[in-house]
Amino acid sequence: MNGHATLKPSRVKQLLAKARQSRLLVVGDVMLDQFIWGSVSRISPEAPVPVLDFQRESYMPGGASNVARNLSSLQVATEIFGAVGRDHAARQLSALLKEQHVGCAGLVPCPGRHTSIKTRIVAHQQQVVRVDRETRGALDGPLTRKLIAAISTQLSKADAVIVGDYGKGVVTQPLLEELTQLCRRRGVWLSL
């Protein structure tokens, strides 16, 4: 034996059927992933860098919102909780998540905060560079309490909470402590 457990297809089907009966909350750093696709056939005369001939762009949920999207794609009822800016990226992220049947009532708009956008420039199916536009500061006390309040209203209907920490400031020690207490009191499984 090689020490790796292999699930039989029947067991996978059984687990997925059970998961579809669950309701999960995902809490953490939400992001919008942008991809700019193209090809390179020349170098810029201004600097020794490739010139990307634009072909198309695409967007998808990233970070904790990608976790929620993946769960929803398995037909698991999923809600996302995190901090976003009051900006176009927040509206775009929310629309993408709603298309994937992810509940977005827990996306808390925060004044002065930018919704994280990760822009990847891809040439010939290979990432050339990534540009990050984001706010990394920790949520303050009032915003953390607002997020906890949003989670608390949905916790009684949840089977589990998954935390997705990508170091952008949403998952703070006070948030984790309060979330841990709430989940213990209500008997909800918490994955950190």
C-alpha cells in the first residue's frame, strides 16, 4: 500500500448527496479575479517588455468567494460573508456570485475600502504578470461587529462555517474569537 486512501465512486456520490442537503457559510477575504488574455509577437520599443495584443478578458470570484463558488457548483447551499468596497468591483463580484447561486447578503460594504481585484495578464496561456488592487488593513471594531451580526443571523440555518483567510484583513483575531464562540453555542462545525 502506498498510504493514500482512495474513495470509491459510490462513496463520492454518497458524500456529494449528503453535502447537497447542507447549508454552508463561507467567511473571509473575497476578491474579484480578472484575466486579460492575449498574445505576444513583439517587444515594446519603450522598454524591454512584451506587448500583449488583447484578445479578451474574463472575471471570476477569487479568494473566499471562489471557495463559495466551488461549493455552490457542487449544489451545496452557500452564503458568503466578507468586506467589499462601495465600488464597481463589489457589484461585479456580487453579480458573478449570484449567477453561481451564492447568497451575497453577507457582503458588507466598507467605506474607504477597495474590493480586492487580482488582474492576471496571460499571454499564450501563461501568466506574464499580476496586478493587485486591494486594501489589506484589518477591519475595525464596528465593521467586525457588523460582519459578525450578519453571520449570526444566518448561523442557525447553517451546518458549517468555512473561514477563508487570504491576509487581506477581514479575518482578524476578534472575528475568529467571536465566530468560534457563536459556532460552539449553536453546535455548528467550524473549519479554520
